[in-house]
Amino acid sequence: MSKADDAKGLIRQTLDKALVAQQPLAEKHVERLRRVRPDDTPQDLIRRLDRYYLAGVTVSGGASGAAGIVPGAGIPAALADVMLFTEASVLYTLSLAEVHGIHPEDFERRKLLVLTVLLGDAAVGALDKTIGRTGPYWARRIVKAIPMAAINRANKVLGPRFITKYGTRQGVLVLSKQVPLGIGAALGAGGHHVLGRLTIKSARALFGQPPSGWDGDAPEGSAP
């Protein structure tokens, strides 16, 4: 098996593990933020999630970019970079779902939600073919209304596209890529900042406007 195949397998495993592990973490993340910031509206909390996510992926991109200029470290650093970006993006997407009152308990529905956010416009054409109808603000429909058979078909199409998109962008699947000395950190941080902003934009298109207020009572321990 080639190094590129190994890299694809690791990216795939990272996504699948994150989809399982980050679901309860997203719930706790949103609950904690609501306790710390009891006066935040859903829109306020989403702005915080946006800022935390963008700052996190930018820092991780800069760190791996710097590691990429070390002889012999470029490929492992780039692969770690994609894995960190994937984990952060899954947590961000599932946290947004919690704020919107969407709880994707089924693994495959959760996966389609995350893949659609990460692939953005690139996902639309494939989803039109596999699901038959898409549109703005349809995160809730992914979780509740689309038949399971269509969800599975869509994931089989979008999964490889995700691996190719992010693996190729970071040089993981292009093993001969070299980063000139001194600019690796800037490329890593700048690239992830752009990707992070695109992810936020895609998430807004998928989830739509946040609710005007919180359903039910505030989390236990929050200020009155």
C-alpha cells in the first residue's frame, strides 16, 4: 500500500472517529458556553463558536506549516494538520447543530451534515443527483426527513471527495510537494484561515438563521 493510500485511510479514520467522539463533546461545549455566558442569545453563541473555531484552525495550520519546513517532517506534519482541521471542523459543525436544536443521533446523518458543511458548494451537485433535491437551510432535513438509503448514497459520494479535497490541499496526497524554507508557517496559517472562513460561510448556508431564543430552561448552574 502506498503512502498516499495510508494517508487516505488515516483521514477517513479521523473523520469517522471524530463523528463519534465529538457528538457528546459538542453538547457539553454548548452547555458550558451557555453557563459561562448566560445572557448570550443563540446568535451571540454562534459568533463565539465562529471565533473560537477560526482561531483554533489558524493556529494549528501555522504550527504544522512551520513543522513542514523541517527536512523529513513535511508529510507527517501535513497529515497531522488535516487530522486536526477535521476534528475541529466536526466539533464546530456539531456544536452549531446543538445551538440550532438539531441533534443528529444517527452516525450516517451526522456524517452527511459535516461533509456538506466541509465541501460547501462542491457538495451541491452530488447531492442533487443522490438525494434528488437540495436547497438552502436544509440541515434539519438532513437530520430528520431524508430517507436513510439516500443518506448512505450521498455519503459514499461525498466521503472520497472530502479526502481528496483536504488531502490534496495540504500536500498529504502529493508526496513530492516541497515548501520553501521560511514560508511554511505563513502558508499553513493562511491556508487554514481561508478554509475556516469557507467552512463558516458554508455552515451558515446550511443551517440558516439561528433560533431567536433558547428552547426550555437554561442549563443547570447558569445565572438567573
